[in-house]
Amino acid sequence: MDGAAFVQKWKRAFAANVPAAVMAERVDAKGCLLWHVFTWGKAPCLERGAADAAFDAADKEGAFIAEECEYNGGGKNIVYAFRRCPPNLKSPALADAAEVFVVGKNFGWTYVVTHESGCGLGPYFARRAERG
């Protein structure tokens, strides 16, 4: 999977009910990040310790990790590195990570560690959105 396909699948799974205008202004605009869908309270999620606990308990069979490895300073040409998620991975192993998306099998859940997790913006855990 390439980065563009990942972003589109992730949005369909976790931001399905977020209005297009909000996505355009707060997620897709220059300088915004994919995980901003959670910071504005527009997509349901668990945050901080509750997110860690949900991730630690999640079934990681078939999960993968998408990590931003190149970001062009506010544009949208983000490059992701993909790898399998170890089945025993727990949140403390990702505590110092930034811009990491762990995604469950069939995009059933996601756990996002942001560069601002230490400031209270993340980590986030969300389950696939039911289309409204």
C-alpha cells in the first residue's frame, strides 16, 4: 500500500462521519495532519491513558504500523514507512514515537501516537466509524 491509499482508507475507516468542510479545514489543509481529526472532537476516540489501555488490550493479529518518515514542511506529500505490528506490542514501546499510526486488521481500529502526545494531544485510539 502506498501513502495516498493508506490515508484514504484511514479516513474512510475513522473519519467517515466528519463533515467534508471540517476535513478540508482541519485535516486536509496545508499544515494540518491526519490525526487532527481527533483533536477537534469531530471523530470519536479515546485519549491518553484510555487510548493506551485500549491499544494494549487490542488484538494485533494482522495489524500494521504506518510511520511518517518524510514530511515536506506543511505540504501534503507525506511518505509513510509500513511494517507489520508485533503481536505483543504495547504502548510503552511507542511512548517516544511521533506520527505513528498502528492500524488493526481490516482497519478495524487505530492507535495514533503524535509528536504532541507529551503535551496532551494523543495518543488516540479509535474504532472503525459506523457510517451515519
